[in-house]
Amino acid sequence: MDCKKVLIVDDEKSHRDIVRASLKGKNLTIRELTSGKGFHETIEAFQPDLVLIDFQMPIKDGITLCQELKKYDQTTPIILLSSELNREMEQSLKEIGVSDCWSKPLTPAQLKEKLSHWIC
């Protein structure tokens, strides 16, 4: 996969900072949202190659955003991050089109390792 643009959707600044730090040194353009507000507009304008979404957020949760994105874009990989992840939840997320699910918290090193699969 040749990702050039990554969208991070997470209401916690510290989580966005960790993801951004894990992507440092890559030739990427990164956009961030703190909630689901403006999600559709950002997707349409930015056209990300990879989307990382937090599970619990104000306005719209991660599942809602994933479902909305998959309605009109079946190809962009979505990674959902959650501190509440379990096998049943992970299976449900895969069924709605989530590409991968990761349990929080992740250290920058763990995140960098996981992202290496998705970003060249």
C-alpha cells in the first residue's frame, strides 16, 4: 500500500500526538479531526489513503463514522482504535468493513510497528 494521506479522528489530543509522532519521518500529509464533525467534508476534500478512528468520541462514535465512510467508499482502509476492544467487538467491526482494530493504549513503538503494515 502506498499511503500518502492519513486522516486521524480522535478526540484525545495525546492520542493524536502519539499517532502523528509514529508517522514522523514518512512522506505523508496528515489531517486531524477531534470528532465526527466535518468528517464527510474532510473525506471528500482530503481523500485520505488511510483513516484511523477512535471508537469513543463525542458527536459521532467510531462505528458510526466507519459505517458512513463504507457507504460511499469501499476501498479506503479504516483502522479503529479502542480501549474496550474484545474478540466479539473486533469481529463485528470487521463485518462492517473495518480493516483492522487496535487496542489502546499503544506506545509510539507499538503504533509505529502496527502502522508499518499500512504505510510504506
